[in-house]
Amino acid sequence: MSQGTYIKRHNRALQVYAVAFLIVLYVPVLFIPLFSFNDSVYVRFPLEGFTLQWYVELWSREPVWNALWNSVRVGAVVSVIATILGVVAARAITRYRMPGKTALVTFIMMPLVIPGIIFGVALLVLLSRMGVPLSLYTVGLGHLIFCLPFAVATLLPRFEGFDPSMEEASMDLGENGWWTFWRVTFPMVFPGVVASLLLTFTISFDEFIMAFFLTGTDPTLPMYIWGQLRFPQQFPSVLALSALILIASFVLVFVAQWIGRVGLDQNRETP
Amino acid sequence: MTPPNAFISIRNVSKFFGTFQAIDDVSMEIGRGEFFSLLGASGCGKTTLLRMLAGFESTSQGEIYIDGQPMSDVPPHHRPVNMVFQNYAIFPHLNVRDNIAYGLRKQKLPKPKRDAMVDEMLDLIKLPGYGGRKANELSGGQRQRIALARALILRPKVLLLDEPLGALDKQLREQMQLELRALQRQVGITFVFVTHDQEEALTLSDRIAVMSGGRVLQLDTPTGLYETPKSRAVASFIGSINFFRGTVRRNGGTAGAVEAEGLGTVPVAAEHLGRPDGTPVLVALRPEKFALSASRPADAAHAVAGRLKTAAYLGERSHYYLEIEGRDEPVAVSSQNLGRIAAAAEGGDTTLWLSWSPESMVILEAE
Amino acid sequence: MVDTPHPNRQAEAGAPPGRPSRLTAILHRSEALRGYLLMSPTLLIMTLGIVIPFLILLVMSSWSRDGFGFDTTPTINNYLRAWSEPVFGALLTRSFWISGVATVATVVLCYPMAYYVAFHVHRRKMLWIILMTLPFWTSYLLRVFAWKVILGYEGVINSGLMSLGFIEAPLEFLLYSKEAVIITLAHAWAAFAILPIYVSLEKIDRSLLEAATDLGDGPVRRFLRVTLPLSMPGVIAASFLIFIPTTGDYITPALLGGPDGAMIGNFIQLQFGPVNNWPMGATLAIVLMFWIAAVALAFLLLTRKLQERLT
């Protein structure tokens, strides 16, 4: 990039700021794992000693595993459905000339800018009027609506960066829509599909606001944690659990981003 | 509707994109085994027409027949037509062999047969042994040939080519042009070729349709288009040309002449005219139809004197621009440098004589 | 090689291609139809999830509580209550105030960070971007909880400062206040500010900056006259992305707002919880949405006016 040495000049102050910024960003979050190893029921300084007892105790607590399993189930189903719908929508948006396309895309992206509480409340009202009891299914529905925009936002660039004449070539060579999709389209957007699956799973797994309104008798993991927050004795266990979730989320997101980049490299052709 | 006799028949086809009309009542017939080109500048509709043949665009009006069958409700994957795309559209996630064999899946051939067909194709496109290579590691020219092989292996009745040589550099392009021509002769398939490069069209085609603004200006053989253009647009589109304003002079009967600015009155066979006396016309003469000499040629029927204004040396030929009396614009003359020619003095008073034969004149409608 | 048709092709060539049905023919001709049809499941879900619930919400806001059921005679009583009773207005104002301050703080604090990555990071930009946004992908609940841990009476800051001897008694104002909510919100939503600002900074044509320097501007001048105005779309997008969702937040105020930091989100949640006045809750939700839209519109008009004045 022809920035010229003048503009490229190092700015000490900014560098310091950037590093300080990252520290401030991560430290609060890192306190959780820190205190999860602390040999004390109280979350405060000074640290009392290293212990794994909170993790061990977590292992035997059945409600934790139930809640975890609930969250995993909901997350898996939501991510698959959201990704499928996202693929379909992204393809339609990028491949077809449709009147009112901009309005359509804005409509789909709306959940991103509306406070979650309003969605939660609105869906709660709808479901109760319809007589549908609250359960993991209702939580799943709420998550689906919230995750769809993310799926579409992840997949849209994939489809846009994908030469439409590939699909035309496939059709020209005799394959109908279905076969073209599986032989050409899907392999080429695959990294986006994986990224979307991982992202939507993570979002659903961590989602609390809507789950709060839409949960029935089976809690998701965030709901369980919320319940535990009322008991100070349980704090360290909650911290241990949170630490585990944090690490898992970090790993998932990292992997999703990495796959996204790898896919981009693969599609680059020699000039 | 009775199916037509030609192999591909396009009848009164129009195409609208919203309110924009891309194709305006186009009709043409393409014969079996013909190398047919659609020639025109960007936006003239040639690619749209090609895509309608392939089935990627539907016709707004009119009908397309291929081998007697109407194509309007036939989707692309059912048409006996294959296309080579402008950017080749080689599948990056497949290797060369899988790319070429892509369309064979539906035929469910046993593997040895499939492999044999692919190897045959690789030989045809002069890339033997490349089967295992990753498709997107190859150069532009190689990918173009793979795109060709991928289409040809299916033995289509018609091969459509959308400016396939546009991305190649000049020398490679010329080489590929010759190879394409030879290939078409060898394989005998009808080729419909889209290009904006007139030289390319003239070199390769049996017949060319010159298009502009969604219409066909003229459909003719290369010689026909070059030597006998039917309109000013076609005449100036292909090669360079001089236009002289003129008037028809007839005194009844078969004799006739044209009085053209700067050229004088030149007799022309009456059948070339077909217009009454006094009609304004345009006389067109290509630069290479003029002969230049230092003094008035004795054997030439028609000659005028001109003052040399500019000369451009192009290696194998030179372009001269001469001012003649009775005409504002200089006349462009092109002649081969047969011997060592001393640079003619520009400006100044060098007088040269231009001569031509009346048969080389093309009479066009004055516009 | 002569043009001998392949056996399969022969079959296709001899007989006319199978006459497709009317439906296929229509689909083949209309691209828009194909597109919408393809998207229909997605559209269906979104309509089900967005449009219908909101309509029902609207309807419910016109009902009244009647014991454990609803009196369904349409009435605007709830809206009148929301308008007249001062507690709602106060709560709404405070919510907007908290969100507003948090938004400004976040944007101002994140801008230099985005600037740094856009202009001063040359290798592995992707890594920086991932680093900046990674915390966002973890549970919101956990991040708010983390701040509770930090700001608490016996929390990290207090116990740390005390054990180091800086203070003798724990600072009380840290938790259960408006400020606590603002700090937490700013921290939690930082990623939403960084990304849009970064994108718009990245898009600035570097040669514009060189031209400005060439014409005599020093670095500060250049920033104010070229960089900042050109990054405004990103700043505005960031502001919206933070302001709108945070006005309805209830986790943060619930965990560490206390009475001083309660927001309208808490109130709405209460209506659906212990207070059990669903129509009122619906009303408040709609009122909130209305005011968000109004503020957003005002903001947009303001920025447009400013842009016209500057250019």
C-alpha cells in the first residue's frame, strides 16, 4: 500500500492505548477463570490458594449436565435450521433479480437492531395466545429468529464472492438445480456454511435474554446460571462453569474465523 | 408453426429487461456445421442473444428453434447446446479430469470408458497427461482449452463461445484463433461465437452477424461485410473507410454515374445504383483500394491529385493522408511498403496521384 | 472425429424434449418468482417471528388485566397510564440517558482502537480484529457477571485496593448505580462499536490523506478535515448498533443497577413476571419501540443537517 513513510509514522501514544484497550477488554472476562481456581467461597482479593475443588464439584451436579445438554440440543437444532434457511436466502438474494430486494434484506436483518427484550416479550405473548406451552421448542424458535440474520450475514459474502457462471456452467453441462447445488454451489460455499453453523450455535448457546422469557421447565445453561446467582455459596461453582463455557466459546469462534479464511484462500485462482 | 430448415433458427426475437430493450426483433438462421459469429461493441446485445440460445435468458417475444425443436420452455440443462464462458468458469474445487468429465455423470458410463473419453479430449486440446492437475493452477490459455474440452466431450449439436479469447494476450490469441478454426473443422460442430474484435470475426467465421443496439445491421460472409457493406454503420465498424458525399447522375437507361466530392463523376454500373437521378448517396472507398503514384498514371481511368498532409509508418504498410480539392477531410490511403520508401515530406507541396477502379466503390444510402 | 451423436443425446434429439409442466414453464420465465419461492421458508419464519408477534403485542397493549385473564375490550388506558404516571416517563428518560452516555463513551473510547488497527497495523490485521471481537461472542450474562464481581462490595477492586492499603473501607458507589451500568454496557458492547468504525476507516482512500498533507495540513488538521468526516458513516452505524439494543437491556440493570440504575427493561420484565400485568408490559414495549424510532430518526436528521452545513 502506497501510504508513504510520512503517514506510516509510528505513534507511540496510540500503540500504548491499543494495548491498554485490549487489556481492559479482556481482564474482566479473565477474572472468571482466575477466581474459579481460588480456594475460597468469596470472590475477592487476596487470593487464598489454588484448588480444583469447584470443578470437581461441578462434575457431580446433575442439573448442570441437564442444562448443558439442553443448551447443546437447542443450539444444534437452531444452528442447522438457521444455516439452511440462511443458505437458501443468501442464494436467492445474490442470484435472482427480485423487486424489493433491499427492503427484504433489511427486514431479515431487523432482529439485530431491535432490543432482545421486545422480541422475547412479543413472542411470549404470541405463544401464550396460541396456547403453546413454554419449552425448549419455544426457546429454539426465539433463537432461530435471532440467529437467522447472523447466518445470512455470514453466508451473503460467500455467495457474492462466488462467480455465478460456475452454476451456469454446471447447468449448461446438463445438471439441474438440485445437482448443481450439491456438485458446485455447496462445495464452494462450504467454509461459509461451517462458519455459520459454529457462529449460530455459539449465539444460541450463550443467549439469555430471550431464553428468559421463553423457557419452560427445562432450563438452558444461561438460565441455570442465572438461577444459581442467587446463592452466594454457589458462586465459585458458577465461576468454574462459566470459565469452561468461556474457553469453549473462544475456541469455537476462533475455529469459525480460521475456516472462513482458509476457504477464501482456496478459491483464489492464479491469474 | 412449421419447423424451419436451418439448424438454428431465431425468429423475431425480442428481449426486455424491465423497460430496457436489449434485443429488438432479431431473426437469423444458422446452418449445420457453420462457424457463425455475432460481432458488435459492448452492449449491442450479442451476449444476451447467446445466453438466450443457451437458455439462461428467456425470450420476451419470438421463438428459437434448434434442430427443428422449439426451445422456449426448455431449461439450459436439457438443451443440446454447450457453452464456453467468458471467464471459462472452471470449477476450482475439481481437478482437470473431473472438470472435463463433469457433464458425463448423467450418462452413468463405466469408469474406463469415461477415462478414455477424457484422455481423448486431453489429446485433442493438446494437454495430454494434465488430468491430475488442480484446475486453478493452470494458466489462462490452458483453462480456456479445458473449458472447451469440457463442453465438447458431450458432443453438443451447438457450441456457444462467449468472447473466449478476450483475456489472452495478442500472440496467444492469434494462435488460439487458428486452433479453434482447425478444431471446428475437425469436429464439425456448429459454433456460435461472440466477439467485439472484428479481425477475430473476419478470420474465424463462415458468416458474421454485425449487431448494434439490439438489432442486426447486416448478416453476411466476411468478404461480403468488408467489400459490400450495406450501411454506413457496418462499413465504418469493420476496418477503416473513406466516405465521399455524392449525387446520383442518370440520364435514363442502363448507364449511370455518381458525382462524388473530390472524385469527380465516375460511371457506375446501373444495377449498383437503383436510385433515381439526383439522389444523395455516400460513396465508400477503403484506404487500400487507392493506388499512389508520383505522376498521373496513364492507364488509370480515374485519378485525382492530392497534397500529402501526414504519413504514418507501420512497418508492413504505411498510412497516408492526402488533401484533395473539393473535399475538406483528407483521404486515408493505405499501401504496402514493397520497397524501401524514403519518408515522404509531410506538409509542403508533395503532390501524389490517387487512382482507383470504380468497382471498388461502395454506394450507400446517404444518412 | 465426425459429429456422431452419443447414444443418450440421440434419444434426446430424436423425440422432442419432454414437455415440461405449465408450472415449470412459468418458473423458467420469471426470475423474480423463482427467487421469492426459494426464499419462502426463510421469509415465512421471519414473518412468523417478527410481524405476527408485533401485531399481537399491539393488540395486547389495548387490553387490560382482569384477575388472571384479560379483559379484551380494546382500550387505550395503558397508554394513558404510561403517558401520565411520572414513574414511566422518568424510567424511560433514565434509560435513554444511560444508553446515550454508554453509546458516546463506547464510540469515543473505541475510535482510537479502530484507528490504530486501520492505520497502524500492517501485518495480521485479521488477528487483531478477531482479538477485538472475541469477547463479544461469549455469553453476555457472563460478561455482566464479571463486572459485578469486579465492582462488588467485596469485589475485586475493593478487596484489591484494600489489601494494597489504598483505602480502608470498601467504596460503595461502585456497584448498584447508574455509573456501574454505564461502565458495564460500554465494555460489553465495545465490539459493536469497533467493527463499523474500523470498516469505514479502512475504506478511506489513503491517497486522500497524502493529498491533504501535500496541500499543507498537519496530522491533526488532516484528521479533523479528512479522516473524521469520511469515517462518519461508520460512527453513526456504531452509535445505532449500540444505542438501540441497550435501551431495552435488563440484565445489566438487574444485576448491578440497583434502584438508582433501574431501566425500562426491568420494568417491562416485571410486568411479565411478578406484577403479572401483561397488557401493561406490552404497552411499555411498544412505547419503548416508538421512542427508539423517534430518537433514531431525530439523530439521522441531525446528522444530515450537520453534513449539509459542513459541505
